[in-house]
Amino acid sequence: METIVSTCNINGEPDAAPMGITIKTERTVEVKPYVSTITYQNLAATKCAVINLTMDPELFYITAFKEAIPEGKLPTMIFGKAKSVVAPRLLTADSHIEVEVQSVKTLENEKAEVQCGVKLIKASRKYPQAYCRAKSATIEGIIHATRLKVFLKQGEEKKEQVLDLLERFRICCDIVNHVGPSSRYSNLMSDLARKIEEWRRESESPS
């Protein structure tokens, strides 16, 4: 499942980032962050996190690309306290899962395998919503872009993956522009397309 994982450092400073999780059992989930990320550093230091479930593209966007926010830092007002762990939760998430780290294993692909035990699951009451293809395509495009940002830095080694992700992102853009032109979704995708072009230029320029 695609989620937003929120953590804090040992000083209590909150952070959040989109991250896929795998449900292993009814009480165990697995997270695989890159070891270079703040999420991994916080998980290793505090041994807990909150997994936030949401379908809000803007929440995915600002937590994925903090350079899009003034001062490049998530505002503290979007966070609240978790009940069973010392970690922040996102106040506007549809539901959240509070977890404790049970084990951390470093993998060969610069990632870590973090097994977490579920401490608490909390769901908010929410009005029914109609399915919107533009909304879903925007979230999918954001997820592709987070991977693009990493792979573009790795040059020729990830060339095939970059080309595949660029095509997937283009398809998402086409869907958004078709069913949601001049919407907040198309605005997000346009801004993200500009960022991707900047990353491509940076990756092609001599170091």
C-alpha cells in the first residue's frame, strides 16, 4: 500500500514522507526506506512511526517534495501526537497505524528492511467520495516522481528504469489533463513536470 510514514528524530522534530508498506501479518508491517533518508534515520533512532493512510494528492506532494514548501520544511501544524508511540501523525489523514520497530536489516540495494509491530489503528469518520481518475493519477504520478528523483542521480546505471518511469509519468499526466484540466490536480502535475525537467538537466550536466 502507498502511505505516508511520519517519524521524528530524537529531538522530537517531525518529518513525513510517502512510502510503500507491505502487510506481513495482522499485527506486522514492513517498510523499506533508503538508508540515506530521514525516515530511515528516525526509525533507527526512535524505533517507532505512524503510517498515515490518505488519498490527498497535495499531502503526498508536500511530504515528497519539501522544496515546494516555503523554507523547505513541513509546517508543524499538520502534525498531531500519536497515542501509543512517540511519533507524530498527520492530522488530516483518513486513518493511521501506530507502529514500533521490531527489527532492522540493511539490504544490498541501499535500502533497509524494517519490520514493525502494530500498536494501534485509528480511523476517522469520513463522508463518501466519488472515484476521481485525476486524483488517483496524480498520486500515482507523484510516486513515480519520487523514484525518478533517486534514479536520475544514478546516471547510466538506472537509464532503463528512468525511461520507464518517465513514460509512466507521462501517462498519468495525460489522464489528469484529460479528466481534470485546469484543476488543482493538473496544477500539481505541471509543477512536478517542471521539477522532473530540472532533475534531468542536473543529471546531464557535467559534475
